[in-house]
Amino acid sequence: MKGIGVILEKLGIEDVNHGVTTGQSSWESGGALLESFSPVDGRKIGAVMQASRGDYDRAVETASLAFKSWRSIPAPKRGEIVRQMGMKLREYKQELGTLVSYEMGKSLQEGLGEVQEMIDICDFATGLSRQLYGLTMHSERPQHRMYEQWHPLGVVGIISAFNFPVAVWSWNSMIAWVCGNVCVWKPSEKTPLTAIACQHIIQDVLKDNSVPEGVSCIVSGGRDVGEWLAQDPRVALVSATGSIPMGRSVGETVARRLGKSLLELGGNNAIIVTPTADLKIAIPAIVFGAVGTAGQRCTSTRRLIVHDSIFEEVKNRLAKAYGQLKIGNPLDPGIHVGPLIDRQAVAQYQNAAEQIKQAGGSFVVAPGVPEGDQYASGCYVTPCIAEVENHWAIVQHETFAPILYLIRYSDADEAIALQNDVPQGLSSAIFTNDLRDAERFLSFGGSDCGIANVNIGTSGAEIGGAFGGEKETGGGRESGSDAWKAYMRRQTNTINYGTALPLAQGIKFEI
Ligand code: NAD
């Protein structure tokens, strides 16, 4: 890519980079080299030295030591440091957003949007640092005061996925830091350079504020490094974002040592389109939800549940819209659909298309792999639409690619049952102008997902709300609202300021 050299230089990315850091310093780690290739044009961008077990241990030891001093810094002061990180991210937004786009393959606008999310969460965390509220309760015993307070946990391990290579780290780390924790980040092995860039961006803030070494660590590597975090009793909380099999493995491993985990896993998100839906807004929302980030968002729209009476119309309008999609270099602003992350993802897309055919599905818009110089990386696919049945195995499974399933319904109960009838429970939406349909969808008998929207699509969430999903999506919540509580331990305190010792529940004990 033209101009990438200047961007890499500004972000401090070299041909070979230290992949293990404890914040202000890094060292030549003992693991094998991990190379990063851009799915945009197939070029090698750079490499990182992965963590060996010894490097990993050194990082976690440094982090554990740093926790002892970091936790004693008042939360609003920690918030001030996070505020400064937000200022740095503003300064490097263009460069980091471009690298996210080039290394991961999402559009430049989405790359910049991802950095904006990081900036927003810094602002949110700064405010939060003065609002880590506990409750005060009335004690049943005279001259007693009872309250709860929140203390930091310790080392928070962050395992992140390739599709939001930097934002997920900030959702976790900025909140974890103001809560008084230290962080050890295991970024996706598919996007190792964006992680190193983040560390470079915040490095001066760490130095200028004399933040203890180890508050912000990175341990680069693959699945094995993630497994070390999951197994490690020194890691109080493992926040893991990625596929359901990964979450199952991390969840089980952490549970075996009775640790805490926060799981943000795959989705199988649906939009219900009712007869009263305003198709003027529904169609663009569906198309963006299904093809944005080439269908590689956890909240991408995968299933469309459409009422019989408007099924043909919706189908035809979608086919027309898909006919106008431009596939190509995501850094070009005229392009709608960029590449998948790698050729393996293309093979999974092709395999899914084959399974759809075998199950009896018919394609409204055919799948394909475009050819030509601009697609030479071999990572591009054509977004497709298939008429299917919800219960088919392939439809029940999250394929991380731009495949949209069309499903019919005839009454409102059936639509909600279809929407809920998948193992995942992340995001959902309904397009309707009928108040009853909308309220029913949002009620306890409606969508069973962590996110349920009316007249906006499934993808794209604001940082102010708690983000996450139910069932096989893992149940975790991060980012806004009171998601910070997952990063702290609650302590209930009772203070007796009287001269007697009354026991609770009126129990008498005389000696
Ligand atoms: P992935 O599961 O292949 O990898 C995610 C991370 O987990 C990587 O860092 C990887 O090295 C690590 N990992 C893999 N197996 C592990 C194990 N057994 N133990 C410890 N660590 C392990 O996922 P991916 O392909 O990078 O990302 C796509 C998936 O992530 C999709 O399923 C998507 O829906 C999901 N995702 C979910 C959310 C959410 O918030 N719910 C957000 C983004 C992505």
C-alpha cells in the first residue's frame, strides 16, 4: 500500500518488533517470529517476536508487582492517566485507523471508527473513575453501619479477536485500569502489529506519569499464550473475545481453577422485518449489517426473518442493492466490501456455500470469489444471499463471512421463535412501525439476546451501553453501563459504633 511506510514509522512499527512488553520496556523474546500479511494486497507488513513461556512469566510477574502500587493510586488519578491516553489516541487516530484497516481489512472509515471507540471509552472511563459507587444499607442492628465497596481484582488477562483488533483491548483495559487493575493483553495472532502500535501510542503517557512498569503488558502469540492466561492462577480475570470454541475452552479452564472469566463470543444475529416496516430504512440497515466489515463483525446480520406478505419485495430490493456493491481495496472510499482476514476464511465461506446448496438452499445472490489483479491476496469474496430454513445445521452456525440467510414467517410468535432458535444470543433487531410488535420483541417473551434493537440493525453498538450476549455468546458484558463491576470485587462491610454486640436475626449468645 502506498504511504504505509510513513504510517508504520509514525507508529514505531519496524520490520521485526518486540512482541512482549511490560509497558515502558520490552525485550527480545524467545518465541518464534509471527509475520503479519495484509489481506488487502497480500503484502507482508512486518513481524513480531512472540512470547516464550519464560517471557510470559516475566510479564505476568511484573504485572503482579505493578498491581501493588497501581491500586494505591486514587481512582480519579488513574482516570486522569486514561484521559491522557485518549488525547494520544486522538493524535494518532488517522495512523492507527489506517493500520487497522490495512492489517485487518476493514474499510478506512471503520478503522477510524474503531479508534474513535477507543477515544470514547477513554472519556467514559475517565468519568467512571469518580463513580465507582457502592451502596449503603440500613443495618438491622442498632448503632451499626453497613455498606459495600468495590476493590480491584489484580491482573486482568485480555484475549482479543482479529476483527476488532484494538477497540476490544481498550474496552477492557481502560475500564480495568480506572478500577485499579493491571492488564496483560494477548492480541490476535492475525493482527499483531496494531497491538504493538497501541502500546507505542500510550508509552509516553505511562512514562510521563511514572506509571509502574507492568500496568500495561502485551504478550504476543497464538492460542498457546491465551491458554497460559486461562490456566494462570495469578490472572484474576480473563476477558476473552473470540469464537465459541475458544470461549468454551477458556471458560472451562478458568472455571477449573475457580477464577473469573468474561466471555464475548460469536453471534448469529437476526433482523425481523414485519409487514409495517419502513423498507426505506430497513434495506440499508440490512445490507450494512450483512456486508459491513465483510460480514466479520460479531454483530453482523446473518439471518433475515421476513413476513410472507413482503418477502418477495424485500428479496428483490436486496438483490438490487447487492448488485450495486463494490468489492475491493477497503482503503478506497468508493468500496463497500473489503477482504476477509485470510485465505482460510475464504475456504470457510466456500465450504458454507457448499453446505447451503447441499441442504437445499437456493441463492438469491450467488456466492463467488472475484478474480483479477486487485483481488490477488486471495482474500476477497462476493457477498451472497440464500433462501434457507432456520433449523439447518449451517444456519445454526456462525460463518464469519458475508452470507445472509432469508427466512419466511407468517405470524409474530413464529418470528420471535425463529429469531431465538439458535444457540447464540448476541444481537437482534426488528423493523416495524407497529408498537405492539416492537414492545413484544423487547419484552421478556421476545428476543433472548443481549442486544435488541428497534428500527436499527444488529451491528454497531455505542460504548455507553453494556455490550455482550447470552447463551453460547458467553454471557459477558463489557464497555459501558455498570460493566465495570466485572473488573472489581465487591466487599460488604459492617461497622459497630456502639458498645454492645447485638447479633443478626436476634440470635442470643451469652457467655
Ligand atoms: P478465535 O477464537 O479464533 O481467536 C480469538 C482469540 O482467542 C485469539 O487471540 C486466539 O489466539 C485466542 N485463542 C484461540 N483459542 C484459544 C484457546 N483455546 N485458549 C485461549 N486463547 C485462544 O476468534 P477470531 O477468529 O479471532 O475472531 C472471530 C470470532 O470472535 C467470531 O466468532 C466473532 O463472533 C467473535 N467475536 C465476538 C465479539 C463479542 O464481543 N461477542 C467481538 C469480536 C469477535
